Amino acid sequence: MSVESKKVFITGANGFLGSSLCFYLASRGYYVIAAVRQNTKNRNLKHQNIKIVTTRYKDDLNDIIKDADYIVHAAALLSSNFKSKRKDFYETNVILTEELLKKAAKSSKLKRFIFISSVGIYGPTGEKRASEARDAGENLTDYEWSKHEAEKKCQEFNKQGVPIIILRLSQLYGPGMKYGWPRIFKEISNNKLFLIGRAEGSIQPLYIDDAVRGIETAMISKVNRGEVFNMAGREIIILHDLFNQIAELLNANKLKNIPYWPVYLLAYFLKFIPVSLKSEKLNLLTIHNISFFRESRCYDIIKATKQLNFNPLVDIKEGLKNTLRWYQESYNKHE
């Protein structure tokens, strides 16, 4: 297949995952049509194989989509946006997905529609790794709930013949991620981050390079449409160990623990106070975020490794070193 015939339309191209995917696929010879929202930064998406399209997504994208061989829908309203309400998540993460699927359904050229979902739809998993067959969890955040609802829309259009694959990605990290992790690094560097309770919860993060490689394998795979795949790193790490590894790499003090239940109760009462009346840090003090320190979130990636040849290569230690090196070399300059 020639470069000109490998056209990929990527939404959310100004985000961490979207921009990383744009550069990766462009370097691989794909012609990338990078969709970015109006009035947002485009992360300097300069490459001979990248064409930037500024859109509100409600615009008529039929002319662009009809010529695309692949669509990767990575645009989303993220869980870190605490000012957004459930209807905002629904409008951005569900309705936008449905509109793109309607346009994709009209294409005779489309080989694959990749929907980027989240392992968050499982909620806490316990010690047993969640497989794709597991039902969605209860008490999901608005973001997690919206991703599950968007998956339902995808399956509706799968029945109409749209060649969909759903990828449930775990927590991303890596150089260039400007939300979440940089705040944690800064707090640890300044000895202002405390571990809540024993911090015995666990996560299974996915390094950005492994994520974009995994997405390409899904794009070009021959698996049946409508399939769902978990994508996560191979390692599970206890939060206590993770944060103290970061502290060691930053030459910061070992993190201190504070009692779990007093903080949980504080978070419970804070939920009755309007967002506008709370500081940014207090808005982060939610029951969901506090519970995160004692919950396990682990995922079975066997299906993706067998059917997609998904092969995460970067271990957590190497990934953290790379991410911290980027943070120290570039992020601190802008503070």
C-alpha cells in the first residue's frame, strides 16, 4: 500500500495520545489528517506527512472522512476536568462519537474505525485482572460512564457494518504528558504529596510508545469488527512503591503516610460544596481519588497480545526515568 493510500484521520490530535500517535504514524509513512479543536494549541504538529484540520467536530467532515483509510477517535473530555458535569461528558464523549460514526458509516473506503476507550469502565478490579468479558463496574465517574456509553454507540454502528475496534487503554504516562503526572512530580519534589492510608492500591500503567504501537497493530489487524481489547503495560505496581520510586528518582524525601478515613470523610463532606467555591486542590479531593489509594486496577491483556500481537516493551522503571527526564529538562522551564 502506498503512502498516499494510507490516510489516517485522528481526532484529539492536540492531546497527549493524539499528538504522539500523529507523529508516530507520520514517521511510519502514513498520511495523517490531524483534527484539532478551534482555539487550542496544536502541540507543533509539524511533519511533512501531517495535515492539521481545525474543527469544532460539528462541522461537515464528510469530505475528509470519506477519503480516510483509518479513523482513530482519540478526542475526549478527560476525567481531570473537575468543572465539567455529566451532560458535558455525554455531549463530548458520546454524542461526538455518534456523529463521527454516522459519517464513517457513509464511507466505502474505511478499513478500520478505532475507538479509544478506557479500562476505567471496569472500575476497581480487585486482585484478579479484568478481561474484556467483564461487565462495566458500578459507581463509575462521569468520564468512565461516558466511555461505556460511547462503546454502546460503537456496537450499534458495528451492527451496521462500520469496521470498529474498541481499545480500552490503561493509565498513560510518558514524555509530553502535561496533565496528571507533572503535578505529581512537582508535589513530590516539594515534599507536599502524602500517601493516603497504606497506599496498597495498584495500577498497570501503559507507556505512550507502547500505546501508539498498539493502536497501529489494531488498525492493520485482520480481526473481526466489533472486537474489544484491553491495552496496558505488563507490570502491576503498588502505589506506595510507584510514588516512592518517583521520589527516589527525583532525589526527594520518602513519602509520608496519613490516615485514610479522616481524609475520606473530608472528601465526603466536600462533595456538598460547589466546585466554584473550592480551590483546585480541594476539588481534587474526591471520594474517587481517595479510594484510588486502596483499590486495585489490573487488566488482562492476553487477548490483545494473541490477536493483535500487542507487545508492550517499556517497563515501569525505564518509563518513569524517561518521563522524569523530560519533566526536568522541559516542564520545569515553564513553571
